[in-house]
Amino acid sequence: MVPVDYYIILSAILFTIGALGVLIRRNPLIIFMSIELMLNAGNLAFVAFSSVHKSFDGQIFVFFVIAVAAAEVAVGLALIVEIFKTKKNINIDDMNSLKG
Amino acid sequence: MMQPEYKDYYTLLPLIILIVWACLLLLADLFIPKSRKSLTAFLSALGLAVTLGFTISQIGRESTGFNDMVVLDGFSTFVNVLLLVSGLLGIALAYGYVKRMGLERGEYYTLLLFSVSGMMLMAQADDLIIVFLALELLSIPLYVLAAFKRKQESEEAGIKYFLLGAFATGFVVYGTALVFGATGTTSLSGISAFVSNGTSSPSTGSGGTLLLTIGAALLLVGFGFKVAAVPFHMWTPDVYQGAPTAVTAFMSSGAKIAGFAALFRVFATAFPALSADMADVIWALAALTMIVGNVVAISQSNIKRMLAYSSIAHAGYILMAFVPYGNKDVMSISIAAGLFYLVAYVITNFGTWAVVIFLEKAEGKDLEISDYAGLAKKYPALAAAMAVFMLSFIGFPPTLGMVGKFYLFRAAIAGGYNGLAIIGVVTSLVSAYYYLRVVVNMYMREGDPTIEREPWLSFTTAITAIATVVLSFVPQWLFLLASTAVFRQF
């Protein structure tokens, strides 16, 4: 059996990749995918800890996270489509009409 | 399988009413013709008022519900009343504004109700699962509202708020996972019981404390985004500027109250044992937030951006009072001071945004500070109200902001953080520069501003201006109320 520590380390690596992706990438879709990666890193950690503690709380939390992430996708993609309609372009660097 | 009992429903009664009302309103709105959308506004305000009535009827009650997932106590009641009043003021500001700007769609008010219900759930959450759900329930409608104008800058505000809000959610989820890993529970009381027993979990061994500390720090990052604390404030100026002004007014009050409610409850009930490590982190956050917020605000020429930085700075003052949260003697006065300041901030904030909405024209015209020149000569009452709000933001007597700051500084000094209090006083002095610039523009420069007359806007401005001044003469009464807003004891 794979030790639990490995799952936790993997989840930490995934979380870091996700966080870096949000900070580095310039396409909102990719940023969005990176955010999903962060959430799923959390899910992985939850499931792993859940088996350590022999408790279902963590697994239930995972369902909530999945459901809420789906709701977020609905709003996020709608926003991105809407922006593409007005600007014909979704690059984050071009979203600079607000500054000061 | 446990069946929900009367007690469970009673704990969440106001929230349930509000959510059911919002769902029904969403349906009812389909049958309201486009030309009569003001009916939706009145119905949603009625829903908030009914909920407010039930919340007030719960004053002094304490209970828990749904397996201790949610809690009803003095703190939650106090915060809920404040949130519902913000919701009502938010509708009053939006009523004329959305008509004038061509944004009048029924969803506006329903989304606002859903957001308020998320904020109320946040105040009542007693489990990290509920904190997470509440955070999303309050944020997702706000993302939509920020992009409501469907013009370039509004959409940009929406996507920026969305991406950074979702980013913060990632931190909250991962932080909760680590806290769960360290303690084996997500219940706030369970976590604090686990920590005070001093036992570390058998599998994680001595690494348990480390996991818990990292988890708490990640949660702090998540809440830091919500209350716009430096260095998690990057989204604030852009979102506040791009979003429709009525949305900004509601968002800057409501989301901040909810964020601080979660921060207070989670840290004061679950992590008091970590205060030795966390106090330094919060100290640094508070100091940075006060300094950056106030200093950057000086160079802003757009009033919405200036107010965005000012809202960042005010988050710093509240954080300052929260630094000594681990100290049992100071904790209650520091939370009472934080709540008092939130009341002062919300009243002043809504008034200020009401004045901004008075002047704003379509296409974002008349939002520069220089556009306020000559306001005092033409509309003396409006200028006087704005001057009161600016003085309250600075913390100048006789306004509620001055009393609020006094309590915050007292809490910081009682906790032994004199250095932080000095930073607070100095940055308040700095803030006088940019707030007074608005006053100088109104009273000493020549100009010909025009305003949009609208009864609900005048009503909001008048009532907040009067409250800002009058309440400052009877602060003990409000502070006493805030002091009774304590957490339920386990």
C-alpha cells in the first residue's frame, strides 16, 4: 500500500503548481484550470487525511468542493465568454482599462 | 440517521426565510413586466426587512443546530443585523442607480439577497465546511453583480474579482484540508478542544502542530483576500472602480463584514492556541495594510479608486485590534472594538457611496475628485454630508469613525501593541490628506457639478449622515451592544 505521506506530498506539489500557474499564466482559461488544480489538491489531501483519521468528514467535504467548483465554473466561463464577445480577445494583459 | 429538530431550524430561521424568499422572488420576477421592476426591488427589500425582524427577535438567544454545524449567538445576531441593514441600504442605493444606468433587471436584487444569505451563513458558521460554503454563496453572486454592466470595465472587474476570489477559495480549501489532517475534525469547537488537549494525532505525530499552523495560515490568506488586506488587495481597486457603483457600495460593506466575521470566529474559537505564531503574522498584515492602503490612496484621482484604497486601509485598522486575539482578557474588547468599527465603517461607507452615486453620470463620467469642485455652493446639504463622511473616515470628532478608532487603538494598546497603535495613528494622519482633498474641492474650488435627484438616495445620505454624527454622542450604547456580541461558550 502507498503510504499516506506520499499523497500529502503529491497534494502539496499539485497545490504549488496550481498557485504558480495562477500567478504566471496569462490566459484566463489556463488560470482557471490552475485554480481547479489547487482545489483538487485540497480534495486529494482531504481524502488522504480522511483515511488516516478513519472519518468520513473529509470525503464529504470533497463532494461540497466538487459541487461548488462546478458552480464557479458556470459563472467563470460565462464571464469569459461575455468578455470574448466584447473584446474578441481574452488575454489578461489586455484587460488594462482599469488602472491608477 | 438523525432527523433535524425544531432547534436546528430555529438556529437558522432568518437565513432559511431569506433563502426561500430569494428563490421565490427569482420565480416571481419572471411574471413582473420589464417596466415594473421596481416591484422586485420593493419585494426584496421587504424580504430583508422580514428577515431583520426575525433576527431581532432572536437577540439574546443561543443555540446550535445541524450537529453543531451552525450556531446562533450574540455575535452572529449582531453581525446578521448589520448585514441585513447593509442589504437594505444596498437596495436603496441601487434602486435609482440601476434605472438610470439601464441595468434594471430583476436578477440584480435576487443576487443581492443570495449574497446577503451567504454572508449571514458566514456569521453563523461553526464548522469549516460551512465557512467554505458560505464564502462561496456570498462570493459567486458578487462576481456576477460586479460584471452586471456588461461593458468592458465592468466585465473586467468581474473576471478579476472572480479569478482572485477563486484563487482565495483554493487557499481556504487547502488550509481546511491541512487543519482537518492535523486534528481529524473540521468543527471549530472540535479543533480548539483538540488543540487544548495537547495531543497530536497518532499518524501525523509531531508534524500535527506544523500542519495546523500552515493550515491556519492558509485560511488567513483566504480571509485576507476577502477583507482586502495587503498583500492580498490587488483586486480591490480594479474591482471597486469597474463594478457598478451601487454594487461596489454593497460589496465593500457586506463582503468585509462577512470576511471579518469569519476571521474573528475561526481564529478566536478554533486557533487561540496558535496566537503566539499568528499574532506576528496578523501584526505584519495589519501594519502593511494600514501603510499601503493610506499611502497609495494619496495618489488617486478617481474617487472610486481612492475609496477602494481607503477601504483597504480601514481593513488594516480592524486587523490591528484583532492582533491580541489570543490574550483572553483582551479578546472580548478587541472583538467588540472590531464590530463597533465595522458598524461605523458601514454607515460612513454607504453614505459616501451614496454621494458618489449622486454625482455619477452614464459612461463613468464625473467620478474624478476634481468633479466635486463647487459642490458646497450649489448643493450645500450634500456637501455637508460628504464632509461628515470624510471626517468620519479620518477619525475626526464628532463622528462615529473617531469613536470607532478610539476603541480600536484602545484594544491594540491593551494587548500591548503600542507600536502598531502608533502606526495606526500616523497613517490616520496621512489619510487626512486625501480625505480632506475632497472637502477642499467641494468648499474652496469653483465648479459647476450637477447631480441626479432621487428620493431613496437622499434618504440614505441623510440617514447615514445623521447616524454618523448622532451615534458618536452615545457610543457607549452601541459599544455595549457590541460587547454583548460574544461567541457561544462550549
